Amino acid sequence: MNQPTLVPTINEVRSTLSAARTAGQRIGFVPTMGFLHAGHGSLIEVAREHNDLVIVSIFVNPLQFAANEDLSDYPRDLDHDRALAGEAGADLIFTPDVDEMYPLGPVLTSVTVDSLAGRWEGATRPTHFAGVATVVAKLFSIIGSCSAYFGEKDFQQLAIIRRMVSDLSMPIDVIGCPIVREPDGLAMSSRNAYLDAAQRSAAPVLRRALDRGLDLIADGERSAAVLQREMAAVVAAEPLATLDYAAAVDAATLEEPENLAGDVRLIIAAQIGRPRLLDNAGATL
């Protein structure tokens, strides 16, 4: 099994990747917050397939956590992460601490992607996407030209990162990869570890709601309002789930049209116990 090299500093990462580029190597990058699961492993495997050198970052970014969220006890297990990343094909793991990433203390520079970040997740967590965009922009600055791999589970995040890269002409090829699911349909997420047994049994309701929406689309339904109502009804039947939103949106703009056309994304978020779970599914009309 490959044992990825841990690289804790920005200077080391830049030096190593500079030498790789000089040697003509293609670089694949998988940014994470650690506590890796098979979903992350699938991203690393895709990066391995298409690149000569694969680097994974593990950094629990304080900028994307609100004061009432779970930064202090976000799950961490570097030994497990290193083993999983190695099995999937990673060569390096960038493991900076907060002082390495933000050496001057409070960050005065923030990256925002206005209209894409203000709705859905952004409406519930208004500071979240500025924190995500800022840290990803910094990671891209550190890593440099590369192909960067993100899971589609956090679809709004993926859309924001793609737009940021385009708007700022970053030399990054952003690649979205399919959601990896448990056998019962639950999208894999580090926060699933917070679910107790009853909550875990309830959690696949998000996927069932999406499936209801996809079935309606296949039967010819094009009203976003109807799809929203029907998906919400599925979640309402699960007493342990509290729906935040269920919607049918344009995949590029994340806006909710009256009538659906083109590339559509069904998106859903619900609270089940402690964690807030997200899921989505796509359709082309």
C-alpha cells in the first residue's frame, strides 16, 4: 500500500510541486477537511487515473464554521485518513495547521461569489460560502496549476468554486465527480458519523425524496413548484427529519425557474438529529 508523504508547510508543498511540474508531471488535487470516507477515496482514485502526482489536503477550515457550529469537535483521524488516501493512490497529503494557513490571525481578505452563494445553503448559513471560497482560493494559490476534484454532493459549493475559478482566471480545471452512496442510498458524508441508529435509519429519506422528484420528471412534470411540494411531502412523512429546503433548480445558476428545461438539479437539505444533511440529483430535459 502506498504511504503518502505528509507535508505540513506551504513552502514544502510549493517546492515539491514546482519540481514535479519541471519534470513534466500532471498534478491532481483533492481538497478535504479530513475524516475521509469512500466518497473521498473515489475522488482520489479519479485523480490518480488522470494525473502523475496526486495531492490531498486535510484542513478543517475555521472560516466556514459559524459560531454555533461544530468546529471544535469536527471529527479528525489522520492515521485513518493517511491509510485511506494511500489505498486510493495519493502521493502527498498537505496537512497545515491554522497558524500555517492564517499566520496573521483574523483573515481580512474574503472571497465571495454573490448570487450563487446567497440562496439555499447560503440562506441558512450566511457566512459559510465566503469561508469555503476563501480557503479554496488560498489552496489553489498554494497548489498552483492542477486538476481539482470535488464531489457533487455539495453541489452548490461546486457551482461556486467553478464560477470563482472562471471569474478569477485561475489555472485550475475543476472536475465534479458523482456522489458515492451507502447501500440504502444515503450520500456519504463525514457528518453521518453524528447519526445515532434511529437517525441513520431515517436519513435515506433525502434520497427517497429525490427519487420522487426524478420519477415525476420522467413522467413529464416540469413545474418546479410541484416537484418541490412532492419532495417535501416525502420528507414530512419521516418524523425524525426537519426539512430546510427541497427544490428543482437550473444546474448552472441555481435559480428556481417556473418551468424546468435543460440541465436541472434537484437539491435537498434536512436536519436529522444533530447533523444537517444534503443531497441532490441531476436530470437533463
